Amino acid sequence: MNERRSKISILGDILRTIQRKEGKAKPTHILYGANLSHDRLKEYLQKLMLDGFIEKVDENGHVYYKITEKGLNFLSEFRKIQKFSDAFGIEI
């Protein structure tokens, strides 16, 4: 079965990956954790930064993406939506 993920599911996967890495993750970890190509990852990271869900941090010459309070709130609400959709068999 070749099902594509929705954009909101991809955003959730990215934010979950960052959260699992103690709220701060390198791009490579996000790339593998969210199962995205490099080009798609760049696109989604840009959107998440513009929307205020993550911020780019440079520490000792290494780039990290850090989840913001807004990103954590989104993730919390998204999990509720996922539970609801799973309960009724609706895909999001």
C-alpha cells in the first residue's frame, strides 16, 4: 500500500522527533526521524520556523532546531486530534 502522509502528519513527525531529542535536534536526526528527503526537510523546517513552532540554534558551530512553547502546544493538540481520528477510523 502506497499511502502518502498528510502535511500535518509530517509536521507532527518533525516536532515529535525534536521533542524526543530533549527539545533540540540536529537536522540529520530530524531527517531520519521524520523520514524525509533533504529538500522536503528544508521546506518543512522553514515553515515551522516562520510559524514559530521551532527556532534555529547555533551551538559551537553545530546547527540545531529547538521546539518552542508554541510547537509543544501544537504537538499536544495534534495528539488529541490523532486519538480522536483513530477512534473513528478517520485519517488525517
